[in-house]
Amino acid sequence: MDLSLLRSFLAVYRTGSFTKAAGLLAISQPAVTGQIRNLESEVGQLLFLRTPRGAVPTESADELAREVSGPLDELESAIARRSEPAGISERTLSIAGPPEMISVRVLPALADLIGEGLRVRVSFGLTDDNVDGLTAGLHDLVIATSRPRQQGIVATPLMDEEFLLVGAPEHAKKVTSHDIDQHGAASLAGLPVIAYAENLPIVRRYWMTVFEERPAFTAQVVVPDLRAVLAAVKAGGGISVLPSYLCADELYRGDIQVMHEPEFAPLNTLFLATRAANTAGAILSTVQAHLLMKAQLWSAAPAARG
């Protein structure tokens, strides 16, 4: 059997789309469609249902994917390892993720490798969009804020981010941690809230976990960058919920304070997501190992509690 048929099959299976598979393989969509038809003819089974939502795999496709994905990925990786350039500076690595995590943690952690010649191109975006780009071959590594579930994607836990309710010292004086312990979310009703998005994703997570209720307010300021949220909180514009790694220095200096210390603070796990077939070779493996090593130190960043 022509192995290109199986490569096209796995690309469609993993992306759920003939169009995305064509982009991943750098061939035309009609060519992918023709290869899938040829494969279906060879195995004598229907592999995909064509629907408005994309290519839906049949049970036969699920079974075939389980049987061929491992050996084919190993073959792809073996070829990539033998054809990769000798030096770390001979290939550009594409990394995508949240702008805050990449700016504050990832790029500083890679500074020594960059000094040795590593070339990096960074893209910012939401996890779902970034993982789609990873599947399509646009990225080599994605910092994901949730575990990707797509076929052909390997997710390795990187770190846990702890979410803190923070405000400038003047706000911490108006509403103390004792007030919040006694009266819950109601004690914060008079304070303006700075949020990342209109639907309050991080704030809502904190309210649901700590206060066991949804936030019944609209944010005073919405800005889609947590670094800008931090700047507004630091300037006294309001309160917010932020990951501890992002505001560790400001907490240490006393520019902002933790307003409440619940028994169980909300946590979120970040992941390093890569394709199962490591076409980037040893360079990607080196960067992954480097980030995982550095991440062990990130939880030890200085912080002060109000």
C-alpha cells in the first residue's frame, strides 16, 4: 500500500477536515479526497462521513487509526531525526500560546538556548485556535491552558497556575480578608472589577470555586491582556483575579495585595502540546525538556500575601 494514503488518512482523522488535512500535507483538497477514496477502495470500508461539520470518522476509521497511527508516527519521527540539520540554529521553532505566559515565563526561560542560536517565532492566541494550528502543522509547540483532546496531539503538564484575588493596598484596606470570610462575595460589591473578557472567565472561576456562586456584576474595565489587567489593578483601578506567576513581583514589592486567602485557591494546569509525530526532531525535544526543567522553579517565585 502507498504510505501516502495512510498519511492523508491520519491527517483527515486528526484534523476532522479535508481542507485542514490538505494544508497540513501541503497538497490540494481534491488530492486528499482522491487519496481517501483510494484507501476506502483498498480496505473495502467507508472511513469518513462527509457532513457540514467536517469529516466524521466511522468505526472502521477509528480501528484503522488505532492500528496505524503508532507505527506511522514512529516512521515520520525517524525520518525527521535523520534529515534534521546538525545545529540548533538551523531550524526555526514555532511556539504559540497566551501572550502573558509566553512573555513572562517561556521566552525568558529559553533565553540561554536563544543565545546558543535557537530561532523562535511566536504566535499569540486562544488554546483551541493554537491547537488547530498545531494539528495543521503551523506550530511546533503550543502552551495550552487546557488539555487538548484532539487525535494525534500529545499534552504534557507544564505547571499549575494559582488564581489570586488581588487589589491595590487601598482596596485591601476597604475590604479585608476577614470581611470576605464573614460575608463572602457580597463584601466586594462596592469595588470595581477589572476583567480579561466580558464573560469574566477567570473571575467566574474564582467566584464559583471560592464563593460557590456566579458573579452577579459587569466588569468596570475589560482588556484582553492580563498584563494590562495587572497594570490597572496596580494603579488602583479596581480588583481582579490573576494567576500568581504573573503578579509575583508586584506582590513581593507590596504594589498589590492578596485580598482573600481561601482554603482552596482555584488552580489551572498548563500543558505543553505537540504533535505525536515529532517532525521538529531533537530541537523540539530540547526545548520541551528545558521548559519542563525551568517550570520546576517557577512555583518558587517570590510572593507576599496581604
